[in-house]
Amino acid sequence: MKLLIVDDEPLARERLKALVGEVGGHVIAGEAANGREAVEQAEALAVDIVLLDISMPVMDGLEAAQHLSGLRPAPAVVFCTAYDQHALAAFEAAAVDYLVKPVRRERLAEALERARRHRSAQQLPGPGGGPPRQRSHLSARLRGSLRLIPVDEIRYLQAEEKYVVVHHARGEDLIEESLKSLETEFGERFIRIHRNCLVAADEFAELRRGADGQVRAMLRNDDAALEVSRRCLPTLRERLKHL
């Protein structure tokens, strides 16, 4: 089985590599130092199992597990963490096992065997019924590959047929999510200006009424002049007063 080891501490990764070598029967395909790298490498390397820390910069292990569960086929996730308070959230994120550091060889062997069985049988559990965690990244598919877009780099989201176009600092991407679900998850960060558009609150420069009487939102970091609907205008003005 191909493994990916994910931990922001190099010494922790070295210890896990040594333990995996002692257990035997597996190939370490790569390493990552945060959750975002984990998702990117897991797909690029087509790994079977991810040994995943939880507390990491950029993207934590719990969010990374959510993104990993969307890969096809999804790798089995085994959390390896210094704390035990995340156990429930870990299993809600479809982990097959949860190891507390310092990881013992016997427990690692058990976890890898459990992950192997789940992977072989393609019986990874689905997400639990707990409240969803707000993501720090959105996932976009691009010609068969996966691109992770930091939410704090998104300028506005615009619905277009069955997709949503994500306009961000590095360009734009299509995602297969509804604008309504994004508004529900990120309602504090994005403000609806039209039935088909959400704008990041910190991107507003001004509201400008044109000669045609139409109000448009002007952005700080984008040349777009986005139409504001009459229905959204009162709420938008009220929200902007408190920014």
C-alpha cells in the first residue's frame, strides 16, 4: 500500500517513517507538512493511506480529511496526533483509526491493517452527522486535477448555470457547489448582492449608481462592476455600515 505521511514537524515525520519501515509491507510515497499539501499530494501520488496530523498550519488535518474524502478513490485516513480531544471529530471526518503520539509500533500496525481492509473493500465510512466545519479552502477540478482555493483570497462568487465561478487573487475557477450552500457556510465573510452573486465583505470599495439608475458594487482588487439587485440593496447597505 502507498502511504503519505503528513505532519508539520520533520522529526515526527521521521519517526513515523521509521515505524512504517519496522512494520513493513508498505511504501512511503511522499510527505507533506500541512493539510493543503496533503490533499494535493494524495491525489498526485494516488496514495492508499494517509497518516495525518491534526494541528497544522495553512489547513488542519480535519479539513484536509474532508477534501480527501472527495477524491476518487478516497484514501484511508489514519490520524496521528498529540491530543485525544479530536477523536470524535476525526471519526466524523471518516478516519479509520486515531493514534495518539507517541505512536507505538503495535498500534500503527493495527491501524495500517484496518486501513488496508477498508481500502481494499472500498468501505470507507461517510461523514458523520455533526455540524459541518467551515472550510479554509474550496476545491476546484481542473482537467482531472484538484485545485485548492484559499477562501481568504476569494473576491466574489458568481452562479453560472449549474456551476459557481470563483473569482480569486490568482484568477477564476469553476466549482460544483450551489451559491446557497456557500452563503450558508460563509455568510459572515460573503454578502449577497444579487440572486447570482456573493461578494467578500472586505472587497467592497463603494456602491455606485449609474446613469441607467442601476446600482453596482465596485471592488477594491478587481475591475468588475457587479450589479446589485433592488431586493438585496437595503440589506447590503445595512451590512456595509457595520464593516
